Amino acid sequence: MNEHNPVIMWFRQDLRLTDNPALTAAVDTERPLIPIYVLDDVSAGEWAMGGACRWWLHESLKSLNDSLGGQLRIFRGDARAVVTALASELDASGVYWNRCYEPWRITRDIETRKSLEADGRDAVSFNGSLLFEPQEVLKADGTPYKVFTPFYRNGCLRNALEPRLPLPAPELPEIPGLHRGDDLASLDLLPTTNWHLSIEQCWSPGEEGALARLDQFLQNDIENYIEGRDRPDQSRVSRLSPHLHFGEVSPNQVWHAANARRAAAVTRIEENVDHFKRELGWREFSHHLLYHWPAITHENLQKKFDRFPWRDDPDVLRRWQKGVTGYPIVDAGMRELWLTGYMHNRVRMIVGSFLVKNLMLHWQHGEHWFWDTLVDADLANNSASWQWVAGCGADAAPFFRIFNPVTQGQKFDPDGSYVRRYVPELAGLPNRFIHCPWDAPAGVLRESAIRLGRDYPEPVVDLKASRERALSAFRALKNG
């Protein structure tokens, strides 16, 4: 092949120009560059993107296309067939991409590589999504970790090794026009109804939005991160998860930006920065688990839970999904999810515990609902986190650790501002009753214009009885 044969840059979950190893390597070939994106619902199967993520993808692709001077070529279909056919049509010297770690993507990429190499073309891939790849972080005996702390301390941070430094955005060559391809609208990523209008008020998808969000968090919120990450009533979390999922910013950029903020700080923020970086470690751990145990998307990692007597109650599940359980902190979280495509991490644990323990509904119901409604719906994080809260995963919370939504609300939303924001029908209640409206005297309820069972639902279950029901089922599981 001569110097005029182009190279294809296949964008996937790396929708950025800065710190994009595959893009940098493709540009370094000094060949004509063809940037593409393929919406591959065929290979994804049941894990095709949910509605909230599809909205985000639309906006992120629009941003990436602008960064590429309007020359991003968009396709849909089986990516293996699309990429190999396009490479053949263009007589491309090679295809460059950054690796992904979902099981279906790994299978597809292996097959794509074989097809390209069989045609005499280069298939060049890089790590652009993780600090360290799953196959790099193993125990001394060569087996994968199942417990987070040694994974993070002895694996990710072994010998104080820092993740690689971010790469600068390459200087893009002139990108030749390509007649083939679809326009963004043809992907039908936007919903046909307007449920996403409230979501789009909360976010700025794209690389520019990701970097702005990272800077805002490090400048304004990192100093209070340890406390703030548990306070849904405060804006003290990074909200970087959807930007990381779509690769609008890399974990390496986030890691080193946090280090730089710590070095420049006038006040002591080391513990807050280290705690924030530890959360990046949890993201790595989830990908590590998915890579080594790909069945965690649909099978209990701890097999004893295969015998757990989950209940089947569609009406109760629907009340949980809609945020009308009668427990204010739970309902606030589920409504935040619907309105913003996001839920505060502390509240995710509360609503997850409530679903699988108080309601005793299978964790997969939660996994599937989050998959469709979260803008940061990541297969690794979603699967590992639901198994964690259900007690059936790796390094999971013990099943007998059951969050009490009343005391959790009183502790982490003490003046009820989070509940009032998302459950406005309770706004008039005094702080004392905001997390337990059923305890309010009749006169207080009248003054607050609340009729339990009409303006706000009665509790869907009794906390004490449902807790004992769950613990009894777990004891039977252990002794069976």
C-alpha cells in the first residue's frame, strides 16, 4: 500500500480528541484520516443502549463532529461488517481504535481484527478507557482480584506507579470527504416524546462540557468531597460518570488533573483528592470484574443466591420505578433519575437496598431500569454495583446490611432539601417529619396540605416487617 491509502479512526467510547491514543497513532501515520462512528445495536443485543444514553450519544456525536470539522462519518449496523467493508472499499491501510471491555464488544473486536488482518490490513488498538487494563492487574499468583482494597492498593497502585500522562490533542490533517455514511438524525437516537427535555437542562455532553465539568468540580467542590459524596442535598460530587462512560474525558486526564489540583492547593485537600481517586479505582474494579467474570451481567457471582426466594410483584416494582413507594428519600432518588438521567451515589445505594431487601425484588429489575434511565449506564459499573448492593457480588455489602430509608434520609438530607426538590408535595412538612410523613400528627398534615394515601402514598411495605422477611430468607439461604 502507498502513502495515499487512508487510515480509519473508529470512534467508540472515546468521543474526544485529547488523550486519545488511537487517534494520535492514526494521525502519526501521516496518511489521510477517515473518522467514523458505528451505532452497533446488532452486536450489542440485549445490551443495546437505553433511552437516556441514546440521547447523550446524539449530543456527544454532534460535539465530536464539530471538533472534526463536520467530517465524522456515521454508520449503523453490525460494526464488523461495516468496518471491514468500508476498509475494503477505501483500500485503507489500517483501522485504529481504543479497546472496550464489554463481553459483546470483545467478541466483535476479535472477529473484526481477524477479518481486517486476513485482508492484509492493520488492526491497531489501544487502551484509552482505563488507567490499567484488567489483564494487567492480577494477584501474585496470576489470578484476578475479587476484593477491592488489595486490587486498588496492590494492583492499581503497586510500587506507587502512576497512570500514564494524558496525550495532547493531535493536530488533525485535512480529512478527505467521504460520500458514504448516514447523518446523525438518521440514527434515531432522540426520543419521539419529550421526556428528555428536563434531562438536557442538566448536562453539557461532549469533550468541552466534560473538561468544564472536571474543572468546576476540582476548583469548587473537591475540598468537601469526602462529606459531600454522601450528601444528595449538596452539589459536592463530580458528576463525571457519563463523560467518562462516553470517553469525552479519560480517567488519566481526571487522575492527573486531581493530582495537579492537590499540588496547587493552598489548603490541605490530600484526603479529599485521594478519596476521589479511589472512586476512579472502583470504576476500574468494576471493569476488572466484568472482564474476568463476564456473566455478572445476568448471573449471581455468589452462586448461593441462585436459591434466593425473590418475589414477583409487578405493581410494587412499578411503584419503585415511578418513585411512589411512600418513603421520601427513595421516591426522591427515583424521581431525580427520571428527571435528570442521574442519581446521587448515596441514594443509589438506598434505593437499591430498598428494592432487593425491603421489597425482595430481583436485583436485575434494578439493573434493567437503571440501564434505560441513566445517562451514565455503564455495563461494568451497573452490573457490579447492583450485585454489590444485593450482596451477591464480589466484595459485596453483606446482605444483612439493610439501609433504613428513614434514618438514611435524616442523616444525609437533614433539612429535607433533597426530598423537597424532587417530592414537592411534601415541601410543606416540617423537617422533623419530612422523611417519615406517616408520623406527622393530623394537624401538621392538614397545615401542610397533605392527605396520606391521596397527595402522597402510604408506605408500600412496613420497614421492620420487610427487613425481618429479608433476613429470614437470607438465614434460610445460609443454612440450606
